Amino acid sequence: MKRIKSDKFDFSLARRMGISLFAAIIIGEIIIMTVVNNINFPTTFERTVADALFLALLVIPVVYFIVVIPLRKQIRLKQEATEAFLNSEANMQTIIHTIPDYIWLKSPDGIYLSCNKMFTQFFGAPEAEIIGKSDYDFVDKELADFFRTNDLNAVNARKPVVNEEWITLADGKRIFLETIKTPVFSSSGVLFGVLGIGRDMTVRHNSENEIKHKNEQLLKIQMEKDKFFSVIVHDIKTPFNSFLGLTEYLDQEALTLPADELKEISSALKMSAENLHAMLEDMLVWARMERGMIPFNPKESLLIPLIRESIEPLQDLAASKSIEIVCSVEPYETVYADKYLIQTIMRNLISNALKFTHTGGKVVLSAKREGELLEISVKDSGIGMSAGMIENLFEFRSVNNRKGTEGEPTTGLGLVVCKDFAEKMGGTLDVESVPDFGSRFFFTVPAHHPDK
């Protein structure tokens, strides 16, 4: 606000007024003397009184108009200037105390000189208790040192310095504060203090983090979608071409083919259709899982019945390769899990064990307690995996289509689904493997209801 500069006496005006008054007196004397000289007074005293009266009549109006009126104007202007200054100070204080930012002023040695009403929330103390004290009187030394360092950085830079930090207010509320600290210098260049303005940027900071998180999610979804389509193109196109080739051959040669060859082709068609169906199932389950469409209903259940139901549809595959499935789980073991999720995990792990185990091999299912969790493992005597294969085994972007010992096709999607399902139930999924000596996949789930 512009300050009115009229609080000093105007000496030039006073000088002009003096000259004018002197001139008026001289002129008045000349006029009065001329008039009086033309009048015959009886006595000298009467003549002197007449001279004085005429002079007073002439001088008083001149003095009033030349001296009194300008002086009154000067006094009024000074009063108005004083009132305007006081009003501007009051308005400025009102503005500062109304601003929803934290505003304070410190001396060069870190003593608070002033602060607004909002800043009192910072220390939870009234302004009168803050003035004259430093940060060391309100917060721990480490935080006070941090504030002091920022003050000195602004002073040394001789320009505003911006800081962003998480701050806990006196009432326990935690905010993300953006602070601008500006060194204040006098007209002669002497440091007067450090002005601080802090603004609560918590909402903006959280919004930016949320946007960043959303962008990362979108990027991940885009990458997974691209990989999903590449899996469809690569892993389904090839089996479909084989399937179509067999049906085309069968269509052209069905009437001339011997019965044993016809049966062989029909068996190949059946296996190809089953494999395609399994691939589509894995992909559909993964897609539903990514969209959050798979319900989660955990219940406490005995483990043995869940294992038996998971093994049942895989008995034909085990029999075709003469692989023995051994279940060494105690009959009393329980799990707190979603039936669909845990059986999906076990079917995938057992199916993979059968595919990657040579004819005449063995697959062993076992379980053991790990605190409040139950570890379930599927161990095979198959071909195993190298450390390089294990490294990215559960990553969607690294899905592989390694074939089984009898050429059984796989997508690798099953393991991605299994890992997500295990984590959804509060557990983990991992693997131990040695090339040519088999693999052991193991996952954990809660053994009991959390309220027990």
C-alpha cells in the first residue's frame, strides 16, 4: 500500500508565507500612514491608537488568509496521513492474519519477530508466546537444526529458497509443507531477518502421487495387454494350425485311411483340442483375475479333500505316463483358503509336474506348518530348471512356452495366475529346482481362520 508522504513540516511554504506577511505589513503601514497623515487628531495618543487600529485591521485578515489557513491545511493533511498510515497498517495486519498460509519473520539469529494467526497452529502456541523465542524452544534439536540450515541457505543465497518437507503440527496432524524463505535486507544492505511463507501442499502432493501410481498401473496394464496378445498369437496360432491341418487331412483322406491310423489321428485331435482348451482356460482365468472379477470367499477346510478333487481330473495324464502321485499330507491338516483359488493352484502345479516328469517318474504332495501358515509343496522327479529360467518364472512379461517331456504344450500363464492367487490368500509361491533332478513348487496359505 502506498504511504502518504505528508508527515513533515513544509519549510518552503513557511518561507513564502513569511515573505508575504512582511510585504503585507509594509504595504499596510504605507496605506495607514497615508490615511492617518490626512487626518487631524487632537492629541498624539489618539493618533497612535488610530495607527494601531488601522494596522490591526489590515494585518489580521492578511495573517489569517496567508498563515492560519495554510497551517490548518498542513495540520489536517498530517492527521489524514497519520490515519491513513494507521489504517494501512491495520489492513496489512488483517490481510496477513487472514491469509491461509503460514507466515513468520525471524531475526538473523533465528528469533521470531512476528507471525500470523495461521502460524500459531504450527507450534500450538499464541503469537505472544512465539515472539522472542526460536525453533529450539518448540521442537527437537534435529528438526530445529534443519529449520536453521534452511534459513542460512536463504541468507547465503541472498534470494528466496524453496523447501518441501513433511511436517507434524502441534496437534499431531501431518502435512506436506512447501516453504519459501526470503532474506530481508535494509536499504543499506544490512540483513534484517528471514521471511518465511509456508503452504500446505498435502492434497496436491497426494494427488500427484496418485496420478503417478495410476500412470504406472496403466503402463503395466498396457505391457501386459501387449504380452497377452503376443501369447495368443504365438501359443494358440501354432496349435490351431496343427489342429486345422489334421482336420483337413482327415477330411480328404478319411475314406481311405486304415482304422488304426484313423484312431491315431482322432487321438491327436482330441489331445490338441484339450490343450487348446487348457490354454484358453488359463488365459480367461488370468484376464478375469486382472479385472478383479474372481470372487474371494475363504473358508476353513480340511486339506486332503481339496487335494483329492484337484488330482482327479489329472489321473489320466498321470496314467498315460505311468507317473505315481503320492500324497503325504496328514488327514487333520486344515487351510483357511478360497476353494477355487487353492484348487486352481494345486491343479496347475500338479499338471506342470506331470508334464515335465519322464515316464515312470513320481510326484509327491506334502504339507508342513510354518507358524500360522501351512506350506503345501508339489515335488517331481522331472527335468528341472536352470537358475536363469527360475529368475523370471512368475513374471507375466517373461512367460515361456517350454514343452513337456512328451511335447505337451504350456503357456506359462498358469504360474502367473498361481502366484497372484497365493498372494491374494495371504501367502506366497516359490520354487526350488535343479536341472535333471526335478523341481519343488511350494506355496503358503493360512492354516486357520484368523479369529482362532
